[in-house]
Amino acid sequence: MPTLHLLLFHALLTVSVLAQTYIGCYTGNSISPKLQGSTLYNSQSASSCSSSCKWNSMPYGLIYPQSVPTYAGCGCIDGCSIFGSGATASKVADSLCGTLCGDGEEGFLNINMSDSHSILTNKTGSYCGGTSSDGKTVYYAVYNTGVTPGTCGGKAQTTPDIPSFRTTSATSTSWGQVGGLTNVVEFKVNTNPSGAIEVYATVAGDGSVWTNIQSGTGFPQSWTFVGGVNQGFNSLGVVQNQNGRTQLFVVDNVGQAWTTMQSAIGSTKFAHWYTLPGTCMNIEPVYNADGTLGAICIGPGNWLYYSEQTAVNQNSWTSQIQLNTQYTVAGSSAAMIPSSLMACETGDGRWVAFGLTVNANQIIYAMQSSINANTVNSWKMVSFSGRGGFAKTSCFETDHGGIVLFGVDSSNNVWYSQQTAIGSDSWKSWAKLNLAASVISGDDASAAGGAALTAIDLSTQDAFLITFAESNTGVATPSVPNDLGGGPFSSVESTRTNDGTSYVFAANPNGGGISWTAIPGQCVDGAAVSASCYCGSNLCPSGNYCSGGSCVSSCSGSSVITMSCMCGTGVCDAGNYCSGGTCISSCSGSNTLAATCMCGTTLCPSGSFCSGTSCLSACSGSGILTQSCMCGSNTCMTGSTCSSGTCTPPCPNNPNSYASNTCICGSTSCPAGNVCRSGVCTQIPWDCKYLAALYTSISPYLDCCSNVNNPSFFTISCDANRRVTTFAIITNTQPSSTSTNPLIPQTLPDLSGLTALQSLLMSNNNIGGQFPTTWCSMKSLQSIDLNSNSLTGSVPSCINSLTALTYLHVGNNQKLSGFIPTALCSMPKLVYWNAIGTTLVQN
């Protein structure tokens, strides 16, 4: 488990660097640089270097970055090599550079730093650099084999040009206070099973322990007193029992270890404090694979001691036992710095105790010999590869179960090494983080996210967060240091909540309280965001989605999408639709759909058709369609029929309209020109349409041959072929007045279209005008009654063409004059002729 170790260490001296590549060439034992005039070579021009410098008698080149901010890099000068952005892994050195160089080679370092200085150093730690009185920087120095290191040569900037230090990621974050507790000596944090963060702290003076538990998204202003003893507490350990309740461990000023258990998850109430057997200078809780907790400490003789719970979740403990002797170096005991004790668990269920030796500052460790054992293997040292000792350490467990170990060297550079395998005594080579820190603290990986390291920056005393991503094989790779600001701070801790948010807590120096800030974690790509998180470099709010590094909102509504949004688990681009969590494109074309698409606002499956904004299936069957469908390439509406790709539509739902084409009336086909009324196809006889054209009172949309006789106005009779054979206008009851029968014309109409008419009855209607000669073509006429009207003129001589005529009454038409046609005498069927009351005279 991670711990804090606060030790002093010195700062680097620094000078700024120009944002260009300079090559300095050195030969022999010359200690004065032979800079090639004002020549600038970029980092790709190695050939320029080799042609410009004399590479003999151990030459040296000094390289600056062409683009900043970046590492200029460290290099071993063994030829005309271009370092910086083009540096290879084999050429990159540590903070003192020369440790990776062989005999006869010198190393150099060039770093951009935030305090507007840079440092150039050889492997002995000497440095060069400074700022001239005009504000311009002397920016390089070199060292030559066989001469006294530290002789500096340089060239001043033409203008002050101060680039910033490390490549870091800055997170916009605000800091809040955890209540009003002051004079904090040490504090720890953890996330309980309910997802709330619990903060525990000891304060100066009586060393009492206090707690503050997260409420909502913040912390209460008041802390709750957990306990204290007369001797005061000077070491604090926090761990969770298997049941989720927190267990606290402290050591007082006389070496007595104490522990107490939380009464319930998330509660500020704790049980009585119990003393643990034995004497301790520092204490560190650990987990056993069987669920019990253990407590290791540095005890008498600077040896490692151990006690554990007698049962899971119980506040009773075994007697303290000595685990092993002191670590020895070259046969001599090497005491451990008590405050450096820390522990981490491995993925195989064992715990490992780490610490620093007093003199050499070597990292040593003892691993639990087997799961649940109260014994450990012998002390071992993590190889330093000749790099020197560390001033402080920390560790964390990765998601794959391996341990990553951290160390801060005497120059405050932060290094890390990882087990080569879970539970292994083999460690990978140390690698340096791009960070100079005074304090570090590791946070184990959990279900809420990967492991992380928090640190206090050496120069600014700001808080930094470095997260670690893991490969499928468990290799942990650090992120760019995330500068959280907020300083000055003196100590730092971190934890994560269930939504992946990292909470960083830092103690303010000089008796200050504890500050905190929240940094959203990384979003799960392709998933809904339940709490704010980073999608790539973009902060994605709750309720949105993270897809390929872009934060997109959730699709809404049923209309066409105007900008990309998240539909289900996929991004839906503009112009498409989101339906039921699936992104669907708009339908196009009139052919059968090959894939599901959106037709208007309707989801249209493959095999269907999109017609306008309606999704239609193919028509089936030969009956009346109960819903719209596609008949061949034609849209067939409800009530239509589909046959051989031809759609017969329903007749107009209007009894006063003729069908312009064959249509379906009810369940039958209705030819064009007919009327569909109440589901019955009515064929309007031509004669009826003819009469309707003459008389507005006769509807053109009714069959005048079927029950439409109006005895008040007219009488119509038809034959079997629906031809009008009788047309009788009812007698006006008031002949001397204006006609009240709307069918009574002022003059006799042209009825020649009624070619099947046999009886024409219009008597007693005061009709004027002459006898129409067009009637002479009505060969079927058998009876004409024009009695008692106001006819003028004479009876036309063509009357004899009505060969079927048997009855002709034109009497009582006083204005009818002229000669009686002699043709009447030759009409073979005429049996009745009446012209009484007229002025007709016989020829």
C-alpha cells in the first residue's frame, strides 16, 4: 500500500534553452568551444556535424532541441550523434547523464525548466549556465576527458527566449478545503464500498485522529474526532476490512501500536481503541489472502515485526512475532529508516514490505513466504545499476497484480521499476519520469481505474498526477505528468471513486489544512458517460458518450439528425436517424430496400419500399388491400387491388364524382365514368347525363332510370338497356303564372340525343318557341304531347321522318300558325292528330 515519505532534497540549477538546434564541436583537450560561427544545424543534419567537426581525440558535441517544450536529452558523446528529439533509447541518460556512458566518454544534460533556468551537467554533477546582465542566457557547456570538469563555454542568446520546462498536461481544476482542520501532520484517504471518500488525519500537539467523510460531491465543514492518547499518535495506517469497514492503525510516541474498527461502512463512529502486542516505530497494514488483516512494523533492533487478526473482520490480534533479522550489506547490518516502511500486495495474494536503508539509501524488501503465512523470505535489494540511493520511495499494485516501485533520488528525480512477473524477485530497469518531486505517493489500481502516482513538484510545490495505463501483458506505462496546481503543498494522497474520478488530496504547509480536487478519469470508449470523464483530451459531461476520443451527446427526437450524436453504442452522423438505439440512414431510390432505412419518420425494413415518407411492403393476394403497399413499381393505397403489377385504386369517396379510371368500389371493379356510392358502383346512363346537361334539377351523378322520378316535376322511364324511353314534364298547376317547375323550359329543348325516347309529354306548361326541327331525327318517338303551351311558328314538314309516331297533340297553342304539313297524311302509324285551338290551316 502507498505511503508518504517526507525527506529533504536539493534543487537543480537551471538555465533556459533556445528553440533551435545548435551543434558545438570539440577536439582534443581543448576546453574552449569551437562553435561553427553562427551556423545552425537542425536535428536531422548529422552529416553537417561530421563534415564540420574534426572527430579525433575524443570529440564532443552539444545538442539543443529544435522545438520546445521537450527534453533536449542526455547523450554519450561517441561520434557525431544528434540527440534531442532524435535521441534513441540507448542514448538517453539519467539526470547526471554520464552514468550510461563508458570510460573516456562524458555525458551531458539539457532540460527546460519552469523557473527559467536550464542545467548542463557532466556525470560528476558539475553544471554550467547563467544569465548575463542584459537578460540573455549563456546556454551551453561541455566537458572534455582529461581536463578538470566544470570549465564552461557558451554563447549568449541574441534575445531573451525562455521556453517552459517539462512537457506536462495541465488540468483546469479548482481546489476546495476538507473542513476546517489545521495543523495536519499526516493524513490518509480511501474510498469505501458505498463510493464515498473517507479522509483520516492526525494533528500536531496531541496527535489525535480525526475523520471527514464525503457527503455528495463535497466534504462537511466539521471533522469528527476518532481518538487520541496522552502520548500522541505519530504514525497512521488506513485499510478496509473484508466487510468494507475501515480499520485504523497508529503508533504513539512511546512505541505502542493501537487499532480501532469502524462501526459501520461510511460511519464516523469507531469502536474502542485496542493496543497491539509489541513495540513499533512505524506501522503498515497489509492484506492476507484469507481476508484477515496484518500489521507489520519496525520494532526493537530495527527488525521487522508482524501481528494479524485472529479472524476476518475481528478486532482481536495475535501476539507480535519477529519476521527476520536486519538487512546486511557486505556482512554488516544496515538499519532501515523506520519512516520508509511501506507495503504493497501482489497478484498472487502475498504482501511485500519495502524500506530504505539508513546509510546507502538502498531499497530493500521482504516478501511474504506464502499466502497467509506469518513468515517472510530473506531481505533482498532492488538493483540500482550503480545509480546511487533514493531519498524516498512509494509503490502501488497494478491491475494485473504486479508491483511498481518508485524512488526519488538525491537530485529529486522520480524513477520507477516494475516486477518482471507477479510475485517475482526480478525487477525491470529503472526509468525516469519527467518530474522533479519532493513528495510522492502511489495509489493501487482498482475496479474504478488504473494505478496512479501523485507528487509534489519540487519548484512550484504544486500537486501532480501521473496515471498508468497497462498493456495486456501488465506493463505499466505512465501518462504525461498532469499539473493540478493548487500549491504550495507539503504532502499528497489520492484515491478514485467508482465512476473513475481521481480525487487528489494535499496538505498545506505551516499548519494548514487539507485541500482536495477532483480529476475526471478516462471515459470508456463507445460507452455512455455516467460521470464526467476525459474522452481523449476532451472533458465529456455525464449523459454524453465517448467515441474515438470525441465526446458526443445522445441523439434525441425522431427527425433527421443535424449533427453527430450517440445512438445506442454507435455514433450517428448528420443526415441519419436514430431509432431504438440504432443509427439508420435515410431511404433512397424507389427499388426494393436492401437494408433497413428511415422513410420519413418511419423505420423501413429491408425488402420494403419507401414511397415519399411512407414505408410500404410488397402487395400480396388478389383481394382488397387493407393497407398501402407496393404493386410492382406503383404505390397501392388501402382499398385498392394489385394484379400483375397494376394497381387499381379505390373509387373517389364522393358520390358526386365520376371515376376517371377504372377503380374499386366496395369490392368490385368500377369502370371509368361511373359513380361509386355507398360501396356500389353506379353506371350513369348516357341519357341521364344528357338530361342533366339540360336540366340542373337532374343530378348528373344519379341513375335517372332508378327510383329518381319526382312526381312534382318530371317522370322518366327507361328500357332494359337503361335508355330513356319516356320523359314527361309535370303540368304546371298555374299556367298563367310564372312556372314553379324548374324543369319547364321557356322554349322546347333539343332532345335529339335521346335517340331511344318514345314518349315526350310537355303539355300545359306555357312553353314558348318553335317546334324544334332536331326532333325529326328521334326515330323512336311514338307519342308527342305539347298541348296547351305557347308555341309559335308551325309544325315542321320533316315531321314525317318520325315514322314510329302514333300520337301528336299540339292543340291549344294559339300562336301556332301556318299550314298543316301534308306529310302528316303519309305517316303510316299516326292515329291521333290534334291541332284544335291553333291557327294552323290545312294546305
